[in-house]
Amino acid sequence: MYDTIIWDWNGTLLDDLDLSIKAVNVLLKERDLPILTLDRYKDIFDFPVINYYEKAGFDFSKEPFEIPARQYVKLYSSGESDLKLFPDVIDTLSFFKDNNYRQIVLSAMKEDNLRKMISNAGITHFFDGIFGIKDNYAREKISIGKQVVENLNLNPEKCLMIGDTLHDAEVAEQCGFDCILFSGGHVAKQRLETTGFKIIDQHKTLTSIISNT
């Protein structure tokens, strides 16, 4: 039985897929590189993000990764006010809160930006902790996950990680969490299926899954 739900943010609670593709395609066009289709994006997106950038065609022998990374954040920030939560997110968060689950956000987004976005979405009150990283380079969040376990004295066997990437699965494995992956985010469903974890297509499915555990 779980007592803690650990949420990813981008692509799991927040529907930012279209904005993410649009922003990276601006950068690719500026460098005369082929733009990404939705399918191609979901086939190559990965952590650390520098690896995905290389697969997209960026050449870091010509420029440091930090340049497009900063440009991406600026483009993303200019469109983030229009972003919405996925359907059924509020109902799902409410279900867990009403049933006394501890809820945490664990993200590879810079923490001050993460907190601002969650506040703007009006859902801060659902969470017992919000944890991001210190910069904008989205390298990894395994180390943060381990710190959260230690600092909050979590029992990993009672934690469920809900994310949308292979890295979320990796975080769960490294931290000892169970994991459910959402197919509507940044990574293709067939890639998520390689992890062996349960896959959901809609958030509302979670309530029945949890109720039957």
C-alpha cells in the first residue's frame, strides 16, 4: 500500500508538449537544422537533455550546450502562461489528498521556476513538498530523489512515482519506488513499455488502480 505519490511535473501534470516542440524547433531553424515532428520528438527525448539535443542535431563542437539551453528556457518562458494541466489532474490530485496520501513534485526544472508555475496553476496546496534542480540544464533528478527520501524520511517501498519519461522510471528504480508512466507526455508509449512499468493513457485511470492496490 502506498502512502506517498511522487509526481513529475512537465509532461505529467503539465501539458507542455506542444510548447516544448515549438521552442526547440525555433532553435533548430536558426541553425538550419531539420525541425522535429511530434513522433520524432517523442522518439528521441531523453535525460540528460543534452543527449536529446545531440540527437536532434545540435553540434556542441560548434557551440556549448548552455547557449541553446538558455535560449530554449527563454522561448519556453514566453509561452508558459498559456499552458494548462492535463484533463482530470485536479480530480486526481484531489482524490489522493482526500485519501490522505502525501504528494510530492520531483522535477528536473529549476526549482524557483517550478514553484512559480505550480503556484500559477493554483495547485500548490495539494503538495507536501516541491523539489526541483538548481539550474536550467535538466541533467538528472536521481540525486534529488534520494535526498527527498532521506530528508522526508520516506519509506521507498510505499512511494509511487508517476512520470512520463524513461528517466522517471530510472529515478524510481534507483530510489526504490514503484512507478506508473503516462503515455501522453514527452516520450513515445513504445519506449515507455520497455521499462516494464504500468502505462496509463489518462490520469483518471490512477484512482481505480490505486483503489485496487
